[in-house]
Amino acid sequence: MNDQLFEKGLKIRKEVLGEEHVERSLKNATEFSMDMQRLVTEYCWGEVWGRDGLSKKSRSMINLAMISVLNRPNELKTHVGGAINNGVTPDEIKEILLQVAIYAGVPAAIDAFRIADGVLAEKAGA
């Protein structure tokens, strides 16, 4: 694997998701799952998130919509927090999820709203 790309991805991943979250993910990786952590860090965060074509805020907004549509609650929870870190406002998150309701279905959006609401409440209390 590419150590330089891993380090680039690790830096971006920590900026977006928070150092504590990323360090915990790496620490909790098993021998079986560590290759997946490396792949995600290099490919998703280093190769794609590391490109100049979109801002981190734009990438976060796109991720919220896609992850909501895919009904991936754990990833959505993580990426709502990352979106806030990247400057996406609660009102923008609400608008994204309303768009999800129209184009992907109300059940997906209801679940996404529930998850986002929990993360926003957690962040407000922090």
C-alpha cells in the first residue's frame, strides 16, 4: 500500500471526523479489518477527499445525501459530525435531508433526520 497516500488521507480524515474518532477506529481494527482501514484512509480520504475539485464542505453535503439514500446509519452519524466540522450548518443538513425525502423516499429521510437530530443535539450539548 502507499504510505504517502495513507498519511495524506489520515490527515484529512482526522480533520473531518476528528482525531479521537479516527484513532479509535484504527486502534479497534483487528488483523482482519486493518486492511479495510488502510484502504479507506488511502483511497477515500487520501485519493478522493484529497482532490482539489470540491471543497470539504461540498463533499460532506454530497456524502450526507448519498449515505442517507443508502440507509447506512453508522456512517451517517459519523458524517453528520464531519459535515458540521466542515462548516455545513444544521439548516443545510435539514435541506439536504428534505431533498433525500423527495428523490430517495420518505422512510430513508425519516431515519436520516432521526440520526442527524441526535448528532446535532450531542454537538449542542458538548
